Amino acid sequence: MTTKTMTANGTTQHASMFEAVLARLDVAAKIYGLSPEASLILRSPEKQVRVSLPIVMDNGKVEVFDGYRTVHSTVLGPSKGGIRYAMDVNSDEVNALSAWMSFKCAVANLPYGGAKGGIKCDPKKMSAGELERLTKAYAAAMSDVFGVNKDIPAPDMGTGKKEMAWLLTEYNKITGEHAPGVVTGKPITLGGSRGREAATGRGVMIATLEAMKKTGMNRKSATAAVQGFGNVGSHAVRLLASKEIKIVGISDHTAAFWNEKGFDVEAALRYVQNNNGVLKGFTGGTEISNDELLCGKADVLVPAAIQNVITAEIANKIQAKLIIEGANGPTTAEADKILHDKGIVVVPDILANGGGVTVSYFEWVQNKSGHYWSEDEVNARHDASMEKAFENVWYNAQQYKTSMRLGAYISALKKLEKGIRYRGNY
């Protein structure tokens, strides 16, 4: 059932995250002229799996965790997508993110479909032993879904190379294979790719530079604010600063800071490394609220934390000229129209944060070939791929006289529709 509410400015707000994705798909499909058959297929995930995972906790008691995996599409190749550990993981979120992955892989010109998975848990309240048992139970439950040429998971919110190593170990134990390519985002020792950890943040940097070129913004005099200081945000901050872009705003879930003169980025990175991974207590700037950071006076805004942070209310106050979406779904559908009407260029998530899946693809290729590249080779291939994807999205946005978000969806739909047509129907 479709659940919608009307906001004060008359725009439609979707209660379901998946419905919000489909709403944008429908708008792009209408502009592009997507066939009804292709539209119908893309509105329905191919496979949805939900499992119960009973785990013995350190105190000897058993807890049961909900696990999810959705394969949205395998039209262009095996499905690809991360696994997140968080208390708000649910089937609607996983369905939405799996669809985004289908579009993201198509925009990045990768031979992948889209998938997503997750476990409803709070990893910060669990010991390493509990997390290992939970991860391996999930791998066992999903062993018939995963496969080197079927469905390839990767890290996401709340997971990293440690969890991917556990997942790989359990999968190989169950199948009796040595199949490093079944998981990406692994430690380099187990077949991971150099450059993978910084790849999503690097993609944000490339998207920012390309957007600056198109809009005539001088990077040497530009300022940027980055919301989020995790894997994506911290690398984005570091890489943007390396291109002489002044970072005036930084934040994480514990605190936000502003410094008009520009942050000492290396000092901020060192502080977080030595402060249990959080910014709280940093003295390199003035503490502000996260909303103040989003609406601060900066040329570039990078939301790189969680979804739905740029609401209609926030959008009306944003001063940035460019928004580069490092997170998945940081902008609500009702905020999109406001930003477009204000003339703010938004580089959407399915383009801007595509660096991670691009280097995941490189990792998969290296695993399959048994030949591994240097970090410089990985970065050069990544940058060329991101630049090509940006150019294609910009071209479609201009050709169809629409926003970059819809230009990105159109880029994806063009490729997906061809795949559906060439594959034929039952």
C-alpha cells in the first residue's frame, strides 16, 4: 500500500524509503520514455530473503537477530551491494538501497546488478566474538544467495574489512571453495584491493572537481562543509583538502564544528584516530549543530552521513552552490524540488558515491584474474571511470533539460532497458 503525506509547501512526502526511490524512478521514466515493461520489471526486486539468526551471546544467553538480503536486479550481471549492521535495518530500507545499487552500477558502467543486505543489531554494543558469530551465521544463512557470479556483498554502515573476512571464511568453509571474489572490501592479505578503503571518498572528490569545472567554480578559492567523518567523510575531507579546497565545516554523530579560516585537516584526522573514532571534544573550530553545518556559508556541501538529512526545511536554508551526495539518500524527494528551484546543482548519490562499488568491481576483477594492481593503478582507473560516468550524467541532464539526479536515473534506465530488451521475456 502506498503511504504518502502532504508537506506544508504542497509536496509529497513518502513514508516508505522504497516508495521514494520508485517515485524518482517514475519521474525519470516519464521524461526518458521508458517502456512500460521495463518500468514494471524495475519496480519489483528479483529476490527478497529474510532470516532469523540465533546467536549465543557472551553471557551465555541466546538472542535472535533479523537478517535481510534483497537482490533487486541481475539484468546487467551478478548483483552487488553492501551489508549494514544497524538498529534501523528493515526490509523497506534494504529494498530501497538494493534498487539504488542497480542504478548506481548502471551509471558507473559496471557489469553488475544491485543488491543490499543487513542485520538489525547495534554493533557498538557487541563484542568482537559476538559479531564474528553473528556474521558467520548470516553468511551460512545466505550461502545459497551469495556467489562469485551470483551475488557479491561488501561493507556498508557498521561493517568493514573485518566482517568481510569473517563472511568470506564461513562461505569458503561451507562451499569447500577458495573463492575470494565472493566478497569485496576484504583485507588486502585475503585478496582485497589497494585503494578500496578510500574509494568512496575519492569518488566524492572527483565528482566535486568535475562539478566545479562544469559550473565554473574555482577550487582554489572554494570552501566546503562535510557532514560525516566516517569512512566516506574523512577520506572526502582529506582528498578535497589535498586539491586546495578549504574545509570550513566538519561533523560526525557526536559533534559539528565550523572554522571560516579552514581546518587543519590532518590535525582533525589525528584527533579522531586518538579519540575512539569521534570528533567530540575537538578544539580546532567552533562547535555548532549539524543543521547549522548543513546551512552554513560554504560553496560545496557534502552530506556523507545518513539518509534524509536534507529536508524541505533545511533545503530552504542551504547556502551552498553545489551539493555532492556522499551518503545514500541524504536528500528527501520534497527537498529536491526546492534545491532545483534555487539553482543549486546536486550531484546525486548514485553518481557521487559510486567510487566504492567501482573499486569493488576492480577487486572482483583482480580476484578472478589472480593479478593485483598497485594503488596508483587502481586510483587512475577509478578516476577515469568516475569522470566518464559524470560526463554521461551531465550530458543526459542537459539533453533532457532536467536535474543531475534525474539525469543519473535516465543514464541508468537507458542501460537497464537495453539489458531487459536484449535478454527477452519468458
